[in-house]
Amino acid sequence: MKGNSRESRFGKREKRKKTNIILNSLIALVIVLIIVVSAKIFFGGNNDQAVPADEQTASESKQNESNREDQDNDIEQDKSKDKEKADKESDKEDKKAEEKKAEDESEEDKEQVVTEGGSGPDVEKTIENPAWKPVGTSQSGEHTAVYDQNHVDWQEMLSAISYATGIEQGNMTVWFLGNNGPNSSVGTISTKDKSEKYRVYIDWVDGEGWKPSKVEVLNEIN
């Protein structure tokens, strides 16, 4: 009986030892797992946060660039609109000027009187127009005609001749320009290719400049 009792107590101690070992092992395993998981969460969490931060920076950079492009586009559109508006205003002013010029020419044409022949056999027809106006002047005081090509009076006489004939001075050959009486002059001119030839009579109007009074269309230059 005593022998069996000792063996029973010994067996119980062995079982408790094994149980304690298993429990301690499990506890150690749990602790190791906790440490591993904690380390993974701690260190891995920082890495996980770093990537989104980089992505966020890249996204913000792209957004800023997109905003700058939008602003640049808005600026270019505003410039384009301003230019388009300025061009329209300029076209409108040019159109008004052309219409005014056409109206003036139309009025002049209505009052223009054309007769065949003129002061000599070289005259094909004579044109007179009461709608002609003085061309303006930069001169002041008492006026005396000056037939010097370098004088302002000569240039203003050519302006009046150009106004009456429609020939620009750059395409004009002056064959003669001289006195035709007090404050009156007469000039014979043509286009450079001689396709158009005129004798033009002009009178001085105080404070307003030279004014065409008569144009003779010539069939030849004497």
C-alpha cells in the first residue's frame, strides 16, 4: 500500500511538471508573438505612412502644376480676348473712316462738274467741284507763295494737287508749278508712267491753306 502511494504521488508531480512546461512554453510563445506583432505594427506602420506622404507630396505638386497651367491658360485667354476686342475696335474705326471718306467722295462727286475741252487744245476735259476744301496749313501770318521745293509752301501746294487729282506724291512727276496771279498757283503733273496727266489750279485761303479750284485732264504734256 505504501509503495503504491509513493508511485501515485510521483506520477502526479511528473504530470504537473509537464503541464508547467507546456504552459510556460505557451506563455513564452505568446510573448514572442506579441513582440513580433508589436514590432511589425510599430516599424511597419512608419513605412506604411511614408509612402502615402510621398504620394501626397507628388499629388500636391501635380495639383499645383495643374493650377499654374490653368492660370496661364486663363491669362492667355484674357490676352486673346483683349486682342480680339482691340482688333474689333480698330476694324470698327477703320470701317467708320472708310465710310466717312466714301460719303465725302460721294458728296464731292455729286457736285462735280465736268465739261469737254478747256483752256487749250491739250485739254481733254475740265473738272470743277465746289465741294473741294482747303488742305490745311502749318503757316501763319501774311502769305506769299514760295516756289522752292524745300519750302513748306511748295509741299502744301503739292498736297492740294494730290487731293484734287487723287495721285499720291510718291507717284507724282511735277512738270511745272508756278504763279497764276495773287495767291493763286497752277501746276502740271502726271503719274510717273504718264498714264494720267493734269493741270491743276489752286487758290490760297488765309489760315486754311491751298484749295483746288479747277483740274484739267490733259492728253499730252507740253
